[in-house]
Amino acid sequence: MFDAAFAPAPGAHDTAPLRDLEPLREPGAFDALVREIGEDGAHEVRAVFWSDTSARLQLFHTLALGQHRAKIAREAHSLKSTARTFGYLRLAALALRLESTADSLADAEFGDLLQQMDAAFAAAKAQEPQG
């Protein structure tokens, strides 16, 4: 249940870290994908996810917020969707935050959010088995 005491004020952009608010990942998500498309297929699409997400995060760092808000929102939407597919809840939550606030974020908030996304991506990748 959502506790309104922790919700940001209407119109405010909450860029507080999600470290304690969202778990890093949903443990059974990859197993569900394996059941749907098989182990080899799941490993292949996860490898594409890591590569595409790394490229997308690098892209965010190159885009000027003032000129590319719509593109940033679209890319954040795609990242949110794929991160959810693989169960990376924290990364998906941060991408959702970026998607929903891209039209009004200040540069400092954008930079902070990108740092959190980079950290969530690195943490998710670090806990994955290699192979």
C-alpha cells in the first residue's frame, strides 16, 4: 500500500535515491523468461539487454536536456519496459521517474537521476551470474 507521507508534494520532483525504496531486482523474473523462451534464448536476450542498456545510459549522458526532452522520455520508456521484463526493479523505477519528469527536470536533477541509473545498472549487472 502506498504511504502518502512519503510522496513528494504535487509538482515536486523527488530525486532522492531509490536504494531503500525499490529492491534491486525481482529474483524470479529471469526464471520466468527461461520458461517462456528457453535457457539459451533467455541468455541471448539478456546479453542484448546489457548491451542496449549500456548504450542507452551513455546516450542519456550525451543528450542536452533542454533540446532532447522528448527523446529522453522515449528512451527512458524503452529502458523502463525492458528493465521490468528482466526484473530489474530499481532500474525500471528510475527509468519511470525519468520518463515521467523529463519535460520538467532541471539539469541538476537530470544529472542526479543519471548517476542513480548508472549505479542501479552496475549493481544489477554485478549480481548476475556470468555466462
